[in-house]
Amino acid sequence: MVELHSINPLLGCGDPGDPIEYSCHFDGNAYMYRDFQAGNRKIYAERVLFKLLGDVPTPLLFLNAAGAVGTYAFNYLYNGQIHTAEQQNHSEHLMYVLAKNRHRDFAGFVDMLRIVDTTKPTASERVEYWFNGRKSSFAAQTWPALNRDTFMNQAVRHYLGTFYPGSVSSAKSQALKADYIFFDGKTPSPTDFGYFNAYGHWVPRLFEGKGQGEPVYGTNGFHLDFSDPLDLGKDVSGNGNHFTTMGMTSDNQSTDTPSNNENLMSVLDGKGVTNTEAGKRFAFPSSYVSVRSNFAVHGEGPFELEIEATTTLSGNNILHIGMCSSELGIVNRAMGQSSAVPGALGMAVGKGYEAATQQAGSGSVLNVETPTSYPSGTRIKVVWRKEDAELDFWVAGVKIWTTPMDISGPVHFFLGGYASGCRVTSLKAGSLKAAPCPDILNPDDYFTERVAVNGAPVNDMPWNMEQVETLTLSYRQDAKEDTRVSDTIDGAGLSWATNTTGGIASHTGTLAAYQGNGYSFPDRAGIWVDYHERISRETGLDVINVDHVNGTPTTASHHLGRPVEFAIVVPHSGGNRRVFHKDMVAGRYLTLNKTETEKTDPNWISSTAVDVTINGSLPTGRYKLILHCSVENYKDIGIYKGTSSNDGAFVLMPFAPRMVMIFRPDIVGNHHLSSVDADGGDNPVQRYLNLESGGSGTTIRHMDFLSNGIKNRDDNSDVNGGEPIYLSIAGTPLKFARGQ
């Protein structure tokens, strides 16, 4: 196995781009306005870095203009899609363009550039959307007429963060916005504001024309960098096009930026949780639900989460607060209940729970004498004194309990409740700026995807496949055909299928030859998607062949450096392919090539950090073992709880995922594989592959691929019911991930 490292310690951790110092907090009440003079109504552009804070129906994130009665230019986000719309007579659309990409990411900043130019001869080129340096496709469009004067840049009042002063609060922005720039009569390039660094991450670039006035920005152009807390509407373009702020104070200035992405409580966790007030207010349903922080807590501390009850806490109305392991997933029951929740430290406040707390390792419960009810407005707080390795729990200004912080590994804040509500009054949970540097800065150097058409050779791989051991999975996207797996261990010309019981042999569609930084499949017809992963301890992947005799356990060495967490066992001569996952009940397995429930074969596979054993129950023969383990910031192997609703499960991951495989052991269901690239890079990812039935990729299920995990957006039972298990691989480490 070849060991590779992408970090040069002399260069530091990657390339974060130019620093963005400040953002402005649009909290659902605050907005800005300015009276424009007549400008270029045919050509304009708008660029902003934004981070969503609340899942409101129609947040008016961008610049809007209200002219004559019933005549509007409004640019907004609805159900995650950015709209550029102009309307007259309250209903007639003169321009209506929707980006295909849906933005439902609440953990990272999106870099957006929107360009309108009605002078272009081709209608479909008159509006452009760019997100994180990539041009977006469109979901629907009514293109503006050639040379049409838009409603923007009229001599009317323009609003930022709302439509007009009487707009309902649900239509106002709930977002952080940074480096907001508007151009009148100019069409800048995305590379004026950012670039893809050597690791494939889109990072910010400070605009070189800052302060140069009308020649750069145009007549109504402005540049808001939010650096003056006493004048957040101050224009630094040099044009003096300052905005008047409404409902803003110096507290609306924030240091939460793409350069210092701060940790907030997730608004995606928890079925039935209602979130308002720009991500700060939570209302919990009558069944217990909890939410976590967007990512693990990083930095020196001390750290704290303080909440204020917005309902009376008594009877079964409780609030729950604490810290949990990143591996735990959602804390799905309150502390103090009879069943233990190892991996969490928390305190539940309300009658019947009386500040019940639970130790992380032992699951023991400590009940502290407290009143039987607490009024609305009660403050509840947990403080992690990292330097002392202790947690303090407070209720109504009184310290209730101090306990050693004995949760190992990365940890998150969590809060939850039964039929109750709270408002986050203080959250100090660090930022990604303080996160450790990932060992793999560019996952594409280790796991990559290629699309080949009609047998065309591929010659742009990031590594030399004649020198680096590689595992390849290939499926046909435009027609149903066997999904094939090959590797450099057995060599070119041999493969096996995920959807049959056939042996490892030469098959039509098998990779024919490795050719330096490429390969060839000359007999393939149609469109094929190939996934490739390096076989390396660094990627948590090993592939070995073993000769086994029935009745006797077989033990072989592997090179993962830790126990196996996911495995596929394939008989060379043919037969069912078994799947092992660390979160399945011990002794059980799934059959990869069938839609059937899990089977039992006690102790059929086991492992240590250096070897793996298959027991004597397997038939005599030669077996291929594909072995995986988790790798921090690169590969995540775990379990989650489905919701069986369109408000689907949110699966927290320590990266922006590129590919995920999902299995449901307890039902007769499909074995699911989805990836960002196979669906064209748009969100949500709808195309998926059923591993047990072969290509082609189907377009049914909706799944958001986000900067910190995945969010199921439909009620399909295979991926959003019961407790699915998964394996995922990173597209971008969380430290550098942009919002999607």
C-alpha cells in the first residue's frame, strides 16, 4: 500500500484565501434602503457571501426595487431556489428565472454572483447565476426581452433585506451577509471575487477595485463591507451610495464570515422542530427531539450554550441541554430516563426530571433537588471549561452540577425538549478557523469520479493507476447494465458485479487496461460513471484476497491501522456478496446483490487493528475482502434515525460529502448510492444507483448534499425510515467547505 500525504508543514494548512473580516446579521427585522438615481437598467450585477440562519418561506436576501403600484423587481430565495423576478400589475411576469440549485445549507457561506444583461442576443444568456465559482443551470425561466429596461436601477427606493417596509417579517432576510457588492452597467467575473486554490476549494479574493468609484462600480454601484459597526450601511466603493439602516445596532455587526465560520445550532436536526428568529428560537413537539451544533466545538474555550425557556417547564414540558459525542448522532431521549445515553452529558429541566444529569461513560444518573416547575424566561446554561476538563450546569443563575468532561473525541453542544420552547441567548462554540488541519486537504486526490462515453479512454486521473493501488466501481447511467467493481490487485480485465452472484472474471464492460494517469474500457457503450479510490491506510481502504477452508476460521493481515468498520466479502468463484457494518447487530450481514433483510451468522467476521478473520461457516474458496474504516475529515461510517417524512433525517458529517452509500438492514429495500458529480453538481442530488439491481441511475429521491452532511428531503423508507447505516466520502473537508 502506498502512503501519501497532502500537507506540507512548511506551508501551513491549505490556502484559505483573502480574509473577510465582517458580516452583517439580518435577523428577520433589520433591513436597509437607499434611493437610487437613474442608472443602467439593462445591465447590472450583484455579488454577496451569505449564510442562511432561518428556514423561512421567502427570505428576500438580495437587492429589491419597488416602483409604481404593482410593479416590482424582487430577488429572493424560496424553498432554497434563488429567483430573479420582475412583475407588473401584481401578477404579470416580465422576467422570472430560477436557479436549479437549492440552497438549504445553514452551516456555511455561499458565494453568489448574479448578472443580468438584456443586451445579449441569446435569451438564455441574459441572466447568469454563479455559486462558489461554478455556473448554475436553471429550473425554470421567463427570459427578459432583448434590450428590455429592467425595474432595477430606476430612480426609486431600493431595499436590501426586505421588499418594502410593510413586508411581513417572514419575508425579511434571516442571514449573515458579507462583502456585498452591486454593479450598475458592469458585468464582473466570478474570479474578481474568488478562486479555486490548489486543493480545489473555492476561496474569497478581495476585490481589487474597492474604493475606485463610478468607473468600476457604475452610477448606483455600492460596496458594503460592514466594517463600521456604527454605520453598517456605509458604502466603501468610493461612490458614497450609503444605505439607511432600519432595526440595526452595532450588535448586527458579526465576525462570523467565510474566513471565521462560527458554530451555530443546527436548524436541520429534529423532525417537527420549529425554528424562528434567525435560527435562535426553537419549539419542540410533544415527542422528544434534540438538535446539535453545526459542527464539533473547536478552539481553546471556555465554551458555553445558554438558553432561555419560552414556555413554562412543568409536567412533561422539559428542556434538555448538554454536550454529546460527534459519533452519537442525535440524542434521541432525555437524560434521567431509564435507558442510558452513553456518549452524552446533559441536564433536563422540568417536573419529573428535576435537573437529571447523566454521566457519559457509565450512564449513571444523578437527580438534583430543584423546584417542580420553572417559569418562562428561566435561563439554563452549560459551560465547558476545557482547560479544567469540566462541565458546569446552571439553572436560573444557580450552578446545579459540575462534572468531569469524559466524552472522548470531537463533541457538540445539543439542546432538546418535550412540548417546550427556548431561545438561544448565548452560544460560544468556536469556529472552523480553529479546527485542526485535515490530513487530506483535497479529497479528489484520493477519491475521484470520471464520466466516460462509448468506451472513450480516460487520461486525467489525479494519480498513476499503474503505480497506485486503486478500487473502481462503474455503472452505466443511460441504460440498465451490471454495476461492475474492479481493482489493481487482481489487475485489468477482471471484475465482479454488485447485482449478480457471478464470479470475478472477464466481463463485458470490465476495465481493460491501466495507462499511467488513466485507463480504458474499449467495449463499453453508452455513458458510464466510474468511482475510483486509492487503496491506502490514509483513505481507510484495503483490498485483500484470502483462501478459506470451510470449518476453520481464516485470519489475514490488513493495513488499515484500526479495526474494520465496513466490509464487502465477495466469493471469487461466485455467490452472494456479504456486507458488514459496525453499527449492525453483531453477527448479522446484508446481501449486497439482493433486496432482503439482514441475515444472521454469529461471529462471521471480526477484526483487530492489524488483521481480519472470517469464520468457518463460509464455504471453501477464495474470497475478496474490501475493508474500510473511518478517516477523520475524509470517510465517515455510521448510523442515523430516519423520520419517514419529507422533513427527513439530517446526517451530520465532518465534511461536505461527495458520495454516500446507504443501507437499511431491517427491511427489504434498495442499497443506495448517491454522489454530487453524477447528478451534475446541482443540489439536491436526485439521481441514485441501486447497487443490487445495477444501472442506470434513477431520479426519484431528493437528498441535500451540504457543507456538514446530508439532509433527506423525501419520505422514502429505504433511506429515511428505521435506522439506516451508511458510508460516506468527503468532497471538501469541513474546515474549507462552502455552503451549498
